Amino acid sequence: MSGRDDGLNLSDQLCFAVYAAGHAFTRAYKPHLERLGLTYPQYLVMLVLWERDDLSVKAIGERLGLDSGTLTPLLKRLEGSGLVRRLRDPADERSVRILLTDAGRTLRDKARGVPVALAAALGRSRTDIAALKGELARLRAALDGVSRALDGAA
């Protein structure tokens, strides 16, 4: 029953456009990150740690919107690669802290070219990219508000 204008065409869905764009980003980043020995989710974790080292798993998860079940195997692989160390927090044995190793800190210098290469591939100005990021941040905030409202109604 294609051709209906009931709002249920895949091409009309904002959620699908965002979903497809997310996959396109992952594909675009892949060759750059492979040279660093990272997957895209690992790269996101490293970005968080390069901003601020010595964070709890919970803090990293909150920043990335990931639960510990998703994050823990990722962190174990990063530890196996020698990029981070996982240590129990002496103040709270239930909490695990993540620290960059020297290799993890050194990798930051090698990663500097990744955002530059992607920005160049997009062919967008810094102003355009900043405006797009702002719009996406507003979209995410609105969706978070919807989720909180629905959670409160349950």
C-alpha cells in the first residue's frame, strides 16, 4: 500500500534519517579509526577520557548514554589493548575507575587528524557544522524531555 500519505512512509521519518546518518558516520569514521586500532564506540570512550581522565564507569556511561552492560566489555577491550586501566575505587569498592595509560594518552596525538579529515569530507564550514550540532542538541533535549514525561506518566 505504498503511496499513502498517512505519515508511515520510511522516507518521511525523522528517526530513520537520524538513524541512517548515524550509520553513515560510523562507516565514514571506520578507515580512520582502524588506523588507530579503535572501533567507533571505543573512539567515543577515548574522546571522553581525553577530555577528563580518571572517570568512573558510571560517569562515562552517563556522558555517552550507555549502560554498564554495554560499556564494560568495551572498556575491557580497551584495557586489553593497553589504552586504559580499570581500577576499583578505594573509596567505593563497587565503583570502577577508568584511567588512561601512557599509550592511551599518546593515541590522542595520533587521533587529532580524525575530526579534521571528517570535517573536510563533509565539505561544510565550521559555522555550518556548529549550527547542525546545535540543532541536534536541541532535538536530543526535546526527545529526552518526551522520554522523561513518558517515564513520569508510567
